[in-house]
Amino acid sequence: MKKLITMMIALALVACLAACGTAGGDSKATEKPAATDEQKTTNAPVVTDEPAGNPTDAATEAPTDVPEPTATKEPAPGADIDAILIDFEVEDSYTCYAGAEATVNAGEPWLTIVSGPSGGDNIVLHFDEGAGFDSEEYPFIAFKYRVGYGHSVRGANHLYAITGGGGPTPNNGWWYHLDYVADLDWHTVILQISEAFPETDSAWRSLRTPTVDSAGGDLAYAWMGAFKSAEDAEKYDAAFNEKYGDKLVKAEAPKIEKTEVVPDLVDAFEETVIDFEDMEAGANVSGSDLLHYVGGLNNSVYVERDGGIAAQMQFDSISYYDIIKSGSAYSISFDLMNVSSGLFGGFIFNWGDEGNTSRNFFEDNGLVSPPGLTSASSSGCGFSFAGANQVVIYVPVWDSEAIKLSVASVTVEAPVDFNAGYNTFRLEDDGTSKVEVYLNDALFVTVAYADEGFCDAPTMYEHYYRSVTITGSDGSELLKTDKAAFSIYKSIAFAGRAHQVCFDNISFKNK
């Protein structure tokens, strides 16, 4: 009996202790264990990739996940406008050429295109990932652009159409000339396709646009698309400005510290005469050990005129292979005949390496309006033959107001008809102050140069003569500028673009 009572008392104490150990919030079991030098082992569940299981007799409900809020994508500007817009964030929406690169930089809602090492490249922008659109349904193309500081866009590249029927093509009606404004600000362009590209078919796919001439220079497009009306394009531009107006601001001119860059030079011209007599009439013009040939359309051929073989240039150029060091004096003569009028056709001398690394002098540099009268050189002095006796003489200059290269030019009447036959030019450079240009042994014009230093263009690091004065045979002043980019180095090139001009008997002498 005593054993039974003792066992009942023991069972009651165990039950009491068990009840006390599971009591509510006052239980010491919920307190944080005191820190000790040794790690304590507890009954806390181990964290694993899967929930720890504590099976009980009663089923417990599985914890429910609380849904996280999903990010809502902001509507695109002008989402209610019926348009075919190019998505610049899709790399397949554009194709770069000749080393140019394009990207959408973080925090910038626009496409930035950086020119390759030769400058003057192009980019093709594809509508609707290349599928294109019907220009009868969407008769307007519009875009917003900004040209980087100190850069210019070569006008001769134009805007070229690419449709189901072909392109890009140099044929009229397939390209449109746009004077890009290089003032560091954004500009909107709206083009009616039937007026800008009247010869194209309606199956529009892509638009080829030029890039800036300077190597590493930048041009940006904020947006580009095809629209059903000019009003729709204006509404889209307004919506884009409302969304990104805080970013679409005029860029500031960078602070520039320049260190002179000197190109690879040789001491003097090789004294020789190039007469092309070993060439076959009708064959394509090619290069040689001394002449660097660059083909555009490879339309230049050797022709027989006045009993001799000459190089007839068109959409191509040839230039003396090397650039001669500063201070060198020379005499260069050649025979010239103007065969047809059109865009640029002529010669250019004393240009530097900057902006001319490709040596494609047949291009138009877009520095004058209308385009076509000047060669693709950012420096030197050029002669372009505009008519029977008309010669456009020009020098690239830095326009500080427009923040880009331009040209100072003058049209001079010659006492001869360049279309009637060959005439002989002779350039006499004393190496330090002037180039006298003779026509059939009579002084035609004098190009005086002075004030060596940097051009103000931010992307030009060679030295130039900044002051240039051109005077006529009677000493009268025809042109004067103190902003010239007339190279301190010696060089010469011959070229034509949509314009045939013949050169023969090119003679090089050092003085």
C-alpha cells in the first residue's frame, strides 16, 4: 500500500513538472541562452534546402508563400501612337560598318554611335527587326539626333534608303542630304518618304545614316521610327521629351588639353615622273610604289587622250604614298583635263594625317552646302573644277560658332578652258611661307601660310598653319582666314566624285 501511494505521488510530480515546462509566455524556455565559451547544443531545427520535418500525430498546414510585388514596366512614350519604332536595345536592329560601334549606355535612353579609326563610316538601322514597313501606310520617317562636340557629318554619305527593291544606291532619289547640326543639342527630323526618296519602292526595310568624320567621334539617335503622319511624329517626340526631358539636354564642351601628335613622315618626295604610259587604256586605275589608290566605286580607268595614257578619276582617288616632313620645299607639276562636271573633281595638297587615314579623297566632306565641291580632307588646300574655267579653291577652317569644321572658299576664273584639253599646273612650295600655283607657267594664285599651332577642333592633335591668305596673279586678296587647318606637312592627292577629271605626267622634285 505504501509502495502504491509512493508511486502515485511520483507520477503526480512528473505530470506537474511536465506541465510547468510547457507553460505560456512566462516560461524560461523562451529566453535567449547565455553565451559561454563552449557551443551549446539545442533542439533548434537545422536549416536545410528543404523545410525540417517534425512529424506529429496531427497534420500541420504547410506555410504559404507571401507573393512579392512584381515590377510594373513603365509604358513606352507615345504607346498609343501607331508607328514602327526601332528598338535600339535590340542589337539586331542595327548594323555598323568600317569599325564603327553602337551601344545604349547605362542611364541613357539613346543609341550612341562611335566612328571607327578611319572616321566617316556608316550605320544601317533596321525597321521592325528587318521586316520593314509599307511606306504607303507609314509615309514618314522621323528621328532625333545629337552630334558630339567638335564633330561633323560627311554630307556625301547622305541618308540612304534600303528597301525590298534594293539599296543603298548612289542613284538620285534613293538618297537624301541632311545638314546635321553640330551644336551639342538635340534636333528632330521629319521626312516625307515620297519627297526625300522619290525613286524608292514602298517595301521599306532599313535606313543607312552616316557617322561623324572624326575617328572616335560620336553621334547619337534618341529614337527613330516610321509614322502615318507628321503630326504623329511630333506627338511621339513630345511624349519622348516629356519622359526623358531631364536627360535630353545640350551637352557641355569638354575641357581639352592637347599634346601634339606627329604622323609617320619621310624627309622628301622621291624625284620622279609618273606618266602612266605603261598602262593599258580601259584598264582600272591602280596603285603603285608611290601612289596610294583608294577605290570608291572603282570607276577610274586609264584613258588615251591627246596621244598619251592618263588616269581618269571618278569616285576614286590616288595620292602620294607618304607625307613629307614640315619645312620641306618642293615642286610638283602635272597635266589636268576636266572631262565632266558634277561633284568634286580636282586635287588637294598639304594635308595632314588626321581625318585622312583612309585616303578616300573622292568623298565629299560635307563642309560646304550644297555638298560635293570639296574633297574628304579635314586639312590642306583644294582645287575643285566647277565649270569650263571655274575653279573653287578652298581651305578647311574651324567654325567656333557652329562647333565644327567648315571651309573658307573662293571661286576663281581661269584664263583657260579646262574642258578643251590639258593644262599644266605647277605647285612651288618654299617650305616655310607660301605655295605659288602656276597655270601653264604663268602665276595663277599664291597660298601664303603662317602661325603654326593646334587647330581649335577638339579631335585634331597635329600642328597646322592657322593663317592662310590666297591672292590672285595680280596680288589682289581673294581669301583670308586665321582659323585654317592647313597642314605643316607636305602631300598631294588627286580625285573625283561623280565627276571625271584626267591627270597625267605627275612630276615630283625637291628644292
